[in-house]
Amino acid sequence: MLKIFLLLALIFLKASADSGVGEVIFLNNSKSAKCLDGSPFAYVYFKGFGDGEDKFLIYMQGGGACDGDTTEELLESCLQRSKTILGSSKEWPETLSNTGNLSDEYANNPAFYNWNKIYLPYCDGQLYQGRATISYKNTTLYFRGYDNVVEVFNIAIKKYNIQSSKIIVLSGGSAGGLGAFYWNQYLRKIINQNTLVIAAPDSGFFIDIQQQDRSQAYKKIDLITGGNRQLIQPEGCPYLYQNEQIYKCTYAQYIVDLMPVPVFIINSLYDSYILKNTLHVNCVTPTFGLENCSKQDIEKVSDLRKKMLTQLELIQQRKPNWGAWAISCIYHVLTESYQTFNGPDYQVPVNSGLTISYVLKEFIQMQLDGISPNKNYFILDPEVYPNNYNCNGLVNLNNKFLQNQTV
């Protein structure tokens, strides 16, 4: 799995230069902001223009996490990650370009094309959480997710005058999507109350499927925080000092009431990361879908959608000023590419014109206008896979298991 995330990171770093280009600014003098291997953390800045000069998008990169069933396995996983661009900045480039939500072209990125953008590369290995320094196998591992985020937020205030901005959208993909869930409370606390803060997590809505033994999760949290659980964001998690339940502090569905800002959730109802890494469904192929899957795997896929919808509908009832866009195609991280962010194949419902970028732009404008969005801003795909045919990637729709199902 690390190899997949490394490939995605490389693709992102080497994206075509016909989109916005930003300077990678290394925090060489910081005593606290570091990658796993101790190399300096960095951020990327894209300067806004026109009527976007007083608007900011802060985007947090994804890339999984180092993990293990035991402390030894966790540290070994983090040690190996520290030798890659997901754990070290030594091989990071001096500039970064991207399409999708960082593009400076209106046609590709109508929501954010002319905004200031601050991009946080991901190298702490623990979902933008933690502060600890640990020696392992004659190597020092630096868990500095907390410090990395705080440092960049402080720089945004002092160097880019983000306090005077009209709006800040905190977003991110996968692990960065979790980061957007975790850190919007902190950002809201430190930013001028006249500035609108919104979170837009992409593919960070990992639901609790309850198939794993999490009784030892507290040990990892204590490890990466040096035993100071109060570092875990957002503050106020009711499970923080319950060893058997503390894992819930890391799942958005359990901490939505701690988020004081409007949140727009972007996700697939058939998230490919969850299917493969949590449910262990490995039979899906881009061209034949589920045709070669067992009945048991088909049930897992179908059940995932039902559980995702259940949790999103519960949030819809509890958070009337939130929104969501969720599609019934198998995918993970949708905002970093034009094709999925604003392309014609990724619309909910199919052929409706409602791309992520379009709906998110409308959601943001309503918040700016002081209009409270209603439940109609939960754009949830009524189709089951693979019936949103533009984005399913299949050769045909002859999928004997799901085509005739209804919601």
C-alpha cells in the first residue's frame, strides 16, 4: 500500500506545469516542524489574484499512515516510511504544480482558481497528529504532525495575513481529509471571527465498520503524543481517556459535534481505500467491476454504501449547515484531478451538471452570503454501482450482481 501512495505522491509532485505553480518553502530554521526522519517540513504557496486575493484554500496532502498491530510493527513501518518522500523532505522538489483544486485555470477549477493556496505536504506518517521523538534501531523518528500544522497556520497568520481574509477553506485528501476534520476546530479558534472558515474534507470519511480489534489503539496514541493525549485534535473528544474507546476520536462520525464550522464532505460511497484495506475486497477490476467477486465480497461492497449513507444522513439531520457530495463510483481522493473535481464524467446525479467543484462553489457562496444551506446540499448519488455509468470505468453494464438493485 505504501508503494501506491508513493506513486500518487510522485504523480502529484510532477504534475504538468500548465496549472498553478507554487514555491516549496522549507522550514529550515524551525525547531519543531519536521518530517519523520528529522528533515525540515515545508509548505507550498500559490499566490491569489483578482477577487481571490482575500480568499485562502489550505490543502493537506494524503498518503495513508504507518501502522502495525504492535509497537514494534508500528515503529518498523514508520522507519521504512521515513526513507521515502512520505516521511522525508530530502527529495522534495523546489516547486510544485497541480491540476484539480490547485489549478489557476477557471475552466478546471472554478471554485478556487484565483484564491491564495497553501499546500501542506504529508510526511509525519500519523494523520497530522502527534508530538514525540522516539529512538528506534539507531534511528530517531520524529512524530510531529501537531507541530507541522501549527507552524504553517502561524506562518499563514504572520506572513500572509490570513487573519484579514474573507474566507478560509481547509481541505485535504485521504489522510489530509482526516486532517481537515481534525484541525478545523483549531483553525476556527485562532482566526478572526469575521473570517469565514469552512472545511471540505475529501475521502476522509472513514466510517467505523467495526471489523478490527482496536483495544490497543490507545498505545499508538500514547506513543505518538508522548503520553500527552490532549494534543489530539480536535480538542474535547469524550473518549480521550477511555482506552477501549479512544479510537473513536479518530473517526469523523464520532466527533462531528466538536467541529464549529460548516463542513462539506466529499467522498465515494464505494471508497476504494476502504474496500481494499478495511474490507479486503480485492476482486474489483477497472474494466469488469465486480463480475469476478464472490457473493460475500459483493455483500461487503453493497453494505459499505448502505453504511456510508446511514452515517451521512445522520450528519444531515444533526448539522443543517453542512453539505456533502458522494458518488457511487469506486474511487479515492477526488479533488486533486480535473477529471474528478470538475470533469463531465463525475456528476451526482449522473449527467446533472453537479460536479464537486460546482456544488462546492455554490455551498461556499451561500455561506459567504449568510444563507444557511438546507438538506439539498447533501448531494448523495441515488444510483448503486455501477449505474453511474460515466464514471464506473467498465467496458459495459453487464454486472450481474448490482445493476438491477435499487436504493
